[in-house]
Amino acid sequence: MERMLNEREGQSAQRDGEEATQDEASAEALTVDATTLENSVAGDAGVHRIDDDVPPMPSTPRDRWAHRRGEPRVFALFWTMFLLIATMGLLGGVLAGGVLSYDVYRPAARILLVIAMVGVGVAWPMTRLSQARPTEGPLSAAWRDVLAMCIPLQAIIWPQHWLAAWTWKPLLALAAAMCVWVVLVGGVLAFAMRGLAMRPAADVERVIHVPRQEGRRTTWMLAIVLMSVAVLPLRLVEATEPGSRSTVWTDLLGILSPVGAVLELSHDRAWSGTAIAVTQGHWLGIGVVAVAAAAMWLIAWGVGRDDVGPT
């Protein structure tokens, strides 16, 4: 009996020892886990992480010419707003007088068309020549500008049939003259921009610092402005002689500038039986400008073929 009691006491003591060993192992494991967690939170340098193998993302430099990425939509929006504001301002001035008639409105219509062509000959080149050269190429960028300029112009030309009682034939000549001048100025811009500094093709998304070439830009700007008002003094002198009848030669010269073309075609010719009239000299002048525009684009295209790649 005594031996059985001793065996039971031995077994109980053995179980107590095993339970104590298990408790010590569990406590030690919890201590290790807590230490590992603390090291992980504290960013222990001895712990290797997968994120340490991932290189940091390079910083992207600020694109100083990001405004060109929306082209030509942004340019078309501002051009349309320019024409809209000019139209509203002139119509508001006419309506403020209290008398709305053809004779009162026609001078305002002429001023509106002149403002539009000043935008073509001054504002447009000034905007593009103050920006970086487009990466897609000067010809394609200039041609998109031409379309963005010509389409809104139609909205201020053709309504003059009802607003100013101008007949369709002179309006057709006005639309043709204004559009061919837009095409010619666009060709000059395409030719001018092909010599400006550009971003390398392999680094399109980044801007590399390049010289602004202010002298070349200024020279082209002055050339386009002079072209826009070249024959304007002749037109103003003729306008000071009421009732004077022009010749084919003077009509042709009057078309050889964008501002002069608008003044020439919208000039009051009551002696012809209509408010404005188009002559053979006018059509000849429009043809001359159209030929010059086509030649300018061919020259810009031919030069641009050798102007590919970084400069």
C-alpha cells in the first residue's frame, strides 16, 4: 500500500514538473515575440525588409510648358472668347446709342472684323512665339491652329448678311480673304518655329533647359506684324477721299495685308448700288495671298524634313 502511494506521489510530481516546463517555454516564446514586434516597429536596422530592395521613385521635374499639352483646345477656347467679347462689346456700344440701323451698325461690323484680323496678325504669333516649340512638330501644330482660327471666324462673317445687309458675294470674298491670311500667317509661324529650340524626342515628358533665342523670336514677330499692316497707310489715305473709285491695282494692294484686306472689302461703295462690293482686283489679290500661303507651307515642309530630332 505504501509503495502505491509513493508511485502516485511520483507521478503527480512529474506532471507538475512538465506543466512548469511548458509554462516557462510559453513565457519565453511570448517574450521573443514581443521583442521582435518592438524591433519591427522601431525599424531595427538588423531586420531586412522586402521594401528595402525597392528603389525610391525619381522626382518628376515641373513642366514649365505644361500649358501646351492641352493644345489646340485651350488656344481655340481663348480665341473664341476673344471674338465673343469683341462682338458683345461692339453690339453693346451700338445698342447703347438707342438707334439700331444698318448705317449705324456697319462701322461696328468693320471694327469687329479688323479686331479679328489684329488677333490673327498680332495676338496669335505673339502667343506662339513666346512658347516652347511643340514636340509634335511645328507644321502639325500650326495647321491645327489654322483650323482653330478659321472656324470661329465664320461665326462673325456670315451673320453680317442680316445684321449689316451685306450681300453674299462680298461676304464670300471676306471669308476667303480672312482664311487665306490665316493660312499664310500659319505657314510663316510653322517656318519660324522650325528654327526654335525643341525638347529631345527621347525625353518628351521632361523639359530640358534650352536657350530662348529671344532675338530670333522677336525678329519673326516684327516681320509678321509688319506684314499685317504693310498696306494699311494706303488704305487709310484712300478712305479720306469720299466717293473715290479705286482701280484694279489699288484693289489688289488693299488685299495684301490681313487688316488692309478687311478694310478694303468692307469699304463703303454706295456708288456700286450695294453697301460693299467685290471687284476683280480683290479676287486677284486673294489669289496672290493664297499662292503665297501655299508656297510658305511648302517651304516650311521642305525645311522641316531636315529638322527632325534634337537640336
